Amino acid sequence: MIVGLVEVASLLYIWTNISSIRIYTYIQMAYSCVVLLGNLVCVYKLILKFIRHRHTKLHSLFTITLISHLVAFTPFATMNLLPPVFGEKQILPAAFTALFLFVLPIVYFYLSTSNQLFDIDFILTRFKYYTALALLPSFIVAIMVGIVILGERSPSWSAWFGIFFVIYIGMTLFLYAKEQIDQRFRPKLFKAMYSYQDSLDRFSRKIARVMKQSDLEAVLKQEIAELLPVNRITFLVVDQSENTVFPMGEHPEELITAEFLLGTVNALQVGELIELPYGLGLVIGRQRTRYHILWIGLKTNHTRYNSDELRWLKTMSNYSSIVFENLYLIEGLIEDLESEVRKEHSTSPWVLRLLFCLSENERRKLAADLHDSALQDQLLWYRKLEAVMMDHPISQKLGSELEDIKEGLLDVIHQIRETCNELRPPLLKEMGVVEAVESIIEHTQMRVNFAVDFHAKPFSRELNEEQITAIYRIVQELLRNADKHSQAKLITLELEQRKGTVYFRYQDDGIGMDVNQMIASFEHMGLSGIKERVTGLEGDISFHSEPGSGLEVVILLPEIMTTGRTERGILRDSYLIS
């Protein structure tokens, strides 16, 4: 309606003398204000949508929509609509600024047809960087161009703004174009400058095979020596507690460098590049109070390190510091493991879990080897023997002896299968803890003289394979111990969940023993292994027994095991024993 009224007023002004120029000017100003207001309302509504969805999956969609509206309407509004409101002439021709309106159909067509949107956040980040970079140069160039073009006339603010806007947008777009040109053509035109990237790729492949600190130092020294013409590549250790630097000689350069490092030791950061009096230093690692620094001397061609070389060395320092830290943690783990294993009775749960998981892995491998080799060979010879007995005439005496051999082979096959099942019970995790215990009870009662009464309640939370295996082994060892030592007639087992805890109870009516003498009996009765398994799972175990009153064992295991730490800050979790 407003556009129609403006068109009618324009025709009346052109064809008749009804409306004066002043009335027509007012109408144009009103039209500009209304269009500006309409654009502001659109932008305001889009901003509300953007704020509402800025943390959802529609974030990019509304960001692109908002930016496209700003790009489409801002040039026309600021160059053509805003100046008449203040009584100024249009800054740029409307035919030029109206071209930006084509951004809207292009963007909406892209949004309706594209399955994946471009990363608008990355583009905006680059836009903010380039607009900030181009602001001051554009301002200076705009002043110079304005003085040359406008001369001694006193131009309006709109003319100055127009000149600045055109230069500012042009310079920002030039910086964008330069980035794209650098990415596409710079590696081809200036290959020498990108040899550092090749070096980083080569260095990363080499350090992937590094297993010792000395290997890391050798790889790092070799890579730097190949690319930089330097007079010195030396590895130094700065001991903060003893206030010393080694190895160091009596040369003035070494003395000055040592003094400089001791003076700045409190400010050293792992992975950083520091400037030394005679070269550069890469802080590649730290062990408690000791900093490991690579001293790179001055260049033999007497030139300073350029920016590409400094960035390359900084990246090399970061790579090396990560590998150095990992090597240090691995060495610490090995030291802790060795110290725990050397103890007569280790009580560290993570060590016990590690040892038992390694043991289970070996059992699994041994069971697989027995099943795939010895068992299959026995079955093959059994079938051959059976075929010979059926296909050839055999005397009664020889037939009897061969029948004994056949039965012996069957016994061996059965024993190998039983051994494989004991080493690695099949489908243990799939069965669950209750079914696993029922399975071991069923196999045990086939060869023992006591009865087993098992009471279990369904588990609301499934245990992991490590916990199921541990309970299976504990029950296996307790039943084996009962068969050998207890002379029991009835064994009672209880298994259930109690508020985040797995409760297990064993009781037999055997001969029992003196509790004070149980510790001495742990080794030969297998109770030591049970106690260590429980400790490894961060549980509690108690033994109750008296002569003639049987044995009772109560075990409490947490459903979720906690994570401990050592003084090195190394996590003691299941990833160590996966």
C-alpha cells in the first residue's frame, strides 16, 4: 500500500502540478522510514529465532538466514534509504545496492536443495578477523582517496561513508581471496616453504614407533639437523631442585646458557619454544623437578630464525612433549608394576586385576590351542581306530585290546574337553553370573560325593565379564577345596544383589579348622588366590570356621569399581587390563 501511494504521488508530481516538490520529498522520506522499519522488524524476528535455536541443531540454519538478510538489505538501507531520512543524497546508485537483494533467493534456494550446510561459524570467524584487520587500512585509504577525489569541496558525511564502505568491503573481500589463493597456489609456487609440513609428517610417523626416550631424542635430532644449518643440537636437563644444568662444559656459550636457564626455570612450560642467548630451546618434557630441553644453537649462515622455522620448531616441540610425557607415564607404570609384583603380598587392586586378567587371557589362549590341536588330533585318531576295527577282521584278543585303547582315547578326549571348559568356560558372559555358577555346580557334582544347595536371586543389573569370571573362579576354587579337604556332605551357596553390592556366601558342614591356623593353610588350600581375586575387585572377604563346624566364607563385591591414582597421576582403571 505504501509503495502504491508513493507511485501515485510520483505520477501526480510528473504529470500534473497538484503536488509540490516538498510534498513529494516528504512522501519519499516517509517511504524510506517505513522500508527501514520493515527491514528492522525482519531482522528483529530473525534475531529472536536465532537466540531461541542457537544451542539446537537449527543453529546453522537460522544463522545463515539472519546473515543473508543482513547482507541483502544493509547496503540498500544504508546507502539509499538512510541518507534521505537525514536530508542527504543517496550515497551509491540504487541500481548497484539493489543487486545485493539477489542474495536472498540464492540463499533460500541453497537451503531448500542442499543436504549439508556450509560451516557458517567458521566463515563468520574469518569474517570477524578480516574485518578487524581491514578497518584501519580502509579508514586511512578512504581519507586519502576522499581528499584526492573530492578536492577542496566540503563533502557531506554520506560521501565520506560511501567511500569508506566501498574500500572497506573491497579490502575485506581481497583478504578472503588471498586466503583461497594461498591454499591453492602457494604450495605449488613456493614448495621450499612447505618442506616443513613434509618434515612434520615424516617426524610424526617416526615417533609412532618410538619406545624409549633415547629413541625420541635421536629422531628429533636427526630431523632438525636435516632441515636447519645449526652449529649445535644438545639435550640438556635443568634440575630445579638442585639448581643445576647438565651436561655442561666450560665454554662461555655453555656457561651463559646454563645461567639463563637457571634464571628462567620457574617460568618454563612443557612444549614451549624459548629464545636463548645463543640459539633456541625446546622444552620437550618434565620429570618431577627436571626439565628436558633441546638446545638448538645459532645458524651457521649467520641469519636469524624466520617465522616459518619458528612455527615448525614450536610444532616439533609440542609433538615431542606429548610423546615424552607418554613415555614417562609408561615407564612409571612399569616401575609401579615391578615394585608391586616384587612385594610378597601385593594389596594393590589394580595390580591384582591386571595379573588375573593376564592369567585369564593365557587360559583362553591355552584352551583354544588345546581345542584346535590336541583335541582335534585325538578325535582324528579315534575315528581312524574306529574305522580300522570296523573294516578289517580282528581276533577277539586284539579286538579287546583295541577296544581298551578306544575307551582310553575317549577318556582323553573327555579330559581335554573338561580342561578346555575349566580353562575358559564357553559363553560365560552370555550366560550371566547365576547361570555360570549353576554350570560349574552341575559339572562338579558329576565327580564329587557331596551335594550343593544353591540359592540365587535374579540380578537387576548385569555384571561385566571380569566380575562374572572372578565369581566363577571363586566358586570353582571353593568347590575344589571342599572336595580335597573339607570332607563335607552338604555345601550351601548364596548369591544376590544388595544395594550396589554383590553378596556371596559359602558354607559347608565339613571338618572345619582353627581360624588362627587358616593363614598358614591359605597357600595349599587355594584360599590365597580367592582372597587376591576379591581384593582385585575391591571387595571384602571374611572366613569363619571352627574345628568340627565347617567353613563359612562371606564375600562382598562392589558392582561398580572405583578408580585409584598413584603419585604420578596415572589412572588405575580397567583400560590397563582390557
